[in-house]
Amino acid sequence: MNRLRALYDRLILPHPVVVLTVFGLLLGLAAVKFGEFRLDASAESLVLEDDRSLEQYRKVHRRFTTSDDFLIVTYTPKRELFSEQGLDHLRALRDELQALDAVGSTNSILNVPLLHSPDLTLDTVDSEIKTIDADNVPPETAREALLNNPLYPNLLISEDAKTTAIQVNLPTPERYFELLQQRNELRDKVAGGKASDAERAQLETVRQTFIDYTGKLGQERDATIATVRTILDRYRDQAEIHLGGVPMIVSDMIRFIQNDLSTFGFGVLAFLLLTLAIIFRQWRWVLIPTLCCGFTVWLMVGFLGWAQWPVTVISANFIALLLIMTLSLTIHLIVRYREFQHDEPEADPKDSLRKTVMAMLKPCFYMAITTIVAFGSLTFSGIRPVIDFGWMMTLGLTVAFLITFIIFPALLRILPPPLDKNVLSNRVPFTETFAGFTERFGKTVLAGSAAIAVLCAVGVSKLTVENSFIDYFKSSTEIHQGMITIDNRLGGTTPLDIVITDEAPPENVTTDSDPFASGCDPFVEECEGGEEYRDTWYTYQKMQKLEEVHNYLDSLPETGKVLSITSTLDILAQINQGERLDALELAFVPAAVPDDLQDVLLTPYISEEHDQARFSVRILETMPELRRQALLDRIHSHLTNELDYDEDQVLFAGMTVMYNNMLQSLFDSQIKTIGAVFLAIMAMFLLLFRSLKLALIGIAPNLIAAGSVLGLMGWLGIPLDMMTITVAAITVGIAVDDTIHYLHRFKTEFAKDGDYLATMHRCHRSIGRAMFYTSLTIIAGFSILVLSNFIPTIYFGLFTGFAMFMALLGALTLLPRLLIMVKPFGPGTSAGT
């Protein structure tokens, strides 16, 4: 402490202009990379750390020539769809969308093949397939043909034929996948310790190239989506139109992040100015803390730009959090400075400032450390965006602490605040009411705390992690409206891919043997002996088994549209005059399907090269009873136990799997993060107060604060999600600040007279006032988050504010009551104790 005092006396307090000049250069350096500050809402930013599901998802889509890189325009005309006028309006919209440079192609009821010609057979399929666009098909005939086709209902057209969809394909350039593969290969080498120095340098080059390229693609895609929306607006007088699809969701989430950053940043800043003005009523006490808050955010934004570290939808509120936490630190210093002014009004401002810094350095350091530990604990979550959020806030809080104890005193030396009547006033603060209540109703405080603890425990037992992605967005957003329409009318929103790998060939069998070399027909019956093995999916037994899988998936209440090779065979059966293909016809399906229909009917579902069959399933997100993990377990059990596929033959992929993996990790993450926080706080208390008894007393109100928010979520039926998982750990880290300040001041004040009750009253009048101001600021600051379009962010703000209220209540009632009852500092000197 003496060295720190000497540092302030020799450098900071005598030379504030020099300190601020050097700091100004640092701000300038940070500003250089403001342009590199970027946002990310890609799939990589929302998955578990080291989750291979994203890689599997990409592999499956490339292997089966499918992609989620398309927009879905749902179109419900106000008049009859299947009329000349209705189809002309739809065609005009489709043509405008098709004409956009970024659009590779479109799919709609206008260009898909119809199966209505009486002359259509397997032999004439190449010449007799007709479309609404190319042929003069009567609207009513087209309607019946589309509804009777196994492929289109609940995909391109609703079952009542009132809603249709246009799929607008936005192909991702091959350059993206080349850079992605190159980056991942180099990153794996570096992670495995197998990379050379040249490869490490190459990784940085490739990584930067990939970032620049994805940024360029993102800007182009945003521009395309904006143009699409402009086009759609011109047709909304004719139809109810909604836009959906993964690219739109990513684009809108980026927009939400941008809005959140600006709304929260400026909203919180405006609130802070108002709060400071109301509480302290001096322009210096408004300007100096505001500058400190702004400097903290300035440096962090610059650092994130230098580090090429993107902000995700989870970490979008880091600016608001840093503003709030920096202000909390400065308010403690302001209140303490004003106390010294009150006690020694004739003292030199420099001496009052020195005393303030020395008095508050230790408790604020422990306050900052515990909050850093709380956010740092999020790095144990295993969820990529939550981990990034934890590290960002850990670094940000470190910057906030350094600015508070370096720049704040330097600014205060240049702008020393004068004495005012509020400083000299002996008015009893509002917080004294809590001291009186605790003194008179100590037993009620203990009983009430115990009752709250029981309610928290019961509520925690009711917590779940199952929630719907659609519920992450307000009902007024286009994401929510589009997903509702797709879910209810067009076969479900969230994709699930189920891939089945064919059995390995028997040993010593060549895969090009003649299937008709023996009397056994391998397409019709099970043949024994290696020479009859047929390395193809197009055998009777295999297709029959795949049909059983398809029918099972289609029967599940949680699934919407199910597509597979069975859908193709059903179409071919219709073409074949309603007769299902026999074994021989089945063997020649790949040759019978025209080349221009291969990518529609075959390659999305069968990969002969990789011996795999794919089932494309859409999950109904709006189903209240949806339990993803139970659904996946049930499907897996049926395929392996009832249909006798081996464990390694069945693979689940897609957005459903990645989202479910994240959800299922939440409970485990919650235990890890809260456990890490409480262990760290216990260690801090033991180090700070050298007393196990004091450490246990200090933990009690924080346990109730953390339990209250989780318990309330359980009672209200609000599940854990990407944001609310962080609330409990963060709450403990922030709420413990009050505990540390109160215990530190209580220990100091108790040494004066050894009277527990008198000490409590003095603490409530001094540090209690600072605690009240900071907690009120934090609660109101977090309430700004309700302006977000992202529902988890709203919950985060509301629940954190509630937890801070509970923490303040506990620190001003339960904590002093426990101190008076347990007497950790000795028996005391007053009979009243």
C-alpha cells in the first residue's frame, strides 16, 4: 500500500496533465481500429466449443448437394391463388426476385414439374413433365397436380392451397468453402502442435483473408436482402407476405446487435447522465464519471478491432454492462470523497482525493476481482458465444478498474469539485431505514430469508432448458412472423438431417460383382454368400427399410415435412400409373430419372459414392410439447432397436442438433459457472478478511440473490437459454460487491467503539448510501435491455435487475443481522450488542 501511495504522490496526483496526455495517445491508438470492429451472427458464433456438429452439418449438405443458403418468401394472396390473375401476380414477384444479380435460381409452384399428363409413364417422363411456366396448364389442374404430389404439399404449398412459397437461392461461392477448409486445417494443425512456423504465419494470413471475405459476402447479402424486402413491399397490397430463411435470420440478428449496441450504449449513457445529475447535482460529478465510462468503452471497442474479435448477439450488451460497472466503481469513489469533504471541509482537495483513493483501492480491487471472476466463470460454459462474452467482460472490467483509479483521480485533480450544501448537510440518508428495520425486526429478517431460500430451492427444481428458437424474437419481428407461417402452413421451420450409412460389404467381396450371377435375386430377397453382395442402395430390401424409417419419422407429432428417397419413389409410383416399382425397375431408377431432375429427386437423398441415405426432416418449433433431446433419443432408439441399424450407421445433423447440443449443455454449464464463482468468492473473502466465519456470512445474501433469479425463472416456467444461463453467475459477481464494501467498512467502523449496533447504523449512513446509489444505477441500467428485439436479452436485463435488488436487500438487512448475531469481530463492548 505504501508503494501505491508513493506512486500516486510522485506521478498521478502531481502530474495529471501528463497522465491524461499519455492516455490520450492510447485512445488514439485504439481509435485506429474502430473500423475493424465487427459483428457476427453466423452458425459458428452460436455453437458449443469444439462441437463437431457444425462440421458434420456442412459435410452433409455438400455431400447431398443441398444448402440452407436460400430465402423463403411465403405468399398468401388476398384473392384466389389458382387463377390466371393470382398466378400472374405470383409470377411477377418471382421474376423480380429472379432478376437480382445475387440470386442463383428460384423454386416455386411455377417452375416445379407437375405430374398430371395422362401420357406420363416411366418411359415418357423426360418429355411429358410439364410446368405452369412452360406449358398451358389450367390453374385448377395445376392445383390438383401439386397437392397430389408427395413432394410439394407443406413445402411449396400449404395443404389448403392458400399459401405458397418462393425459394430464393443465394449460392455461397466456392471461394468461401476453400478458405474455410484451409483455415480449419491450419487451425487444427496449430491446436495439435504440429504446425511449422510458416504454417502458423499462413494461418494468420488465411484467417484475415477469410474474415475479409466473409465480411464482403455479408455486406453483399445484406444488400440483397434489403432489395428483396423492397420488392416484397410492392406486393403487400395483394398478399400477406413474410420473409424467412437462414440468411435473413443472420442478417436480422446482425441488425438487432447493431440496434442493441446503439440503443443500449446511448440509452444507458443518457440514463447515467440523468442519474448522476439527480444524485450529486454538480456538473463535475456528471462529466468525470461519464468520461471514465466512455473511455472504458472506447478502449474495448478499439481492442476488439485490433484483435479481430467479433461481437455476437450474446455479447452485444457488453457496452451497456461496461458503462454500468464503470459507473458503479466511480460512484463509490465519489461518495467516499464527499464523506471526506463532509468530515474535513477545510482540507486540501488533493489530500481528500489521496485519502479517497487509498481508502477505496482495496475494497474496489476485491470488488473488481470478484466481478471479473463471475464473468470469467462463463468461460467454463462450453458455449462459444458465452465464452467470448466472459472474456470480453473480464478484459473490460480490468480496463474499467484501471481507468477508475488512474484517470478518475487525474481528472479530479484538474477539476476539483467545490463544497456544496449537500456535502455539508447532516441529513440522515434513506438507507438508515434499513438499519432501523434490521435492529427492530431481526428475527423477521432471518425467517423471511429462510422462507425465500426455500422458495428459491423449489423454483430451481422446476428449471428446464427446453425452449423454442422462435420465442427468442418478439412477435412484431419478421423472423417470428415468418417462422410462424412456415411452421403452421409449410411443414416446419428447424431442419434436422438424419443420415444412414449402408452396411459395410462382407469381407473378401468385391463391390462390382454381377448381381444376377446366381439364382438368388439380391433386389428381392436376402442372399447369403459374398458373391451376391450388391453395393447400391437401389435394392428392394434396402428401399423397403428406408421406407420404414420415412414412415416412422412422418408419424411423429413433432415433425412436419419429411423428405427422402421414399418421396421420390412415391412420385415415380404415380408416374407408373399408381404401381410401385418392382425390383428390376428399382435397380434402374438412377438411369430412369432425367438429368435435369437428378438434383431434385435423387442426389439430395442418396449418395452412392459415400454409401449414405439422407432424410430431410422439418421440426415444428411452435409445438408446445417439443422436447428436442427426447425426440432425438426416441428416433435413435427406434432406428437402432426396432429397425436394427448399428449405432455407427445413424448420424444426426442440422440446426436442430447444434441448437439442442447447446441447450443440453446449459444445466452443466450453470453448475460449473456458479460453482466456480462461489469458490472464488470464498477464497476472496478468506484472503480479504482472514476469517472463515466472515466468509460464510458474506456468502449468505449472495446465495439468496443468485437463487432468487433462478427460482423465479423456475416458478414462471421460463427456461434457461443462451443469455439467462449467465445471469446467476454474473449476479453473484456483481452482488458480492455490496457485501465486500459493507464488510470492509463494518470492520473499519467497528474498530472505533466495538459496538455492533452503532457500527451498523454508521455503515448504513455511509457505505450503505453508496451501495444504494450503485445498485439503483445498475438496476435501472439493466432495465434498458427491455428495448431489445432479442427476448433472451430482455430476460437478462429484467432478471439481473431483480437479482441486484435482492442482493441490495440482503446486504442491508440479512448481512448486518448475521454480523450482529454471530459477532465475528469479537463480543463487542456495548451491552446493546
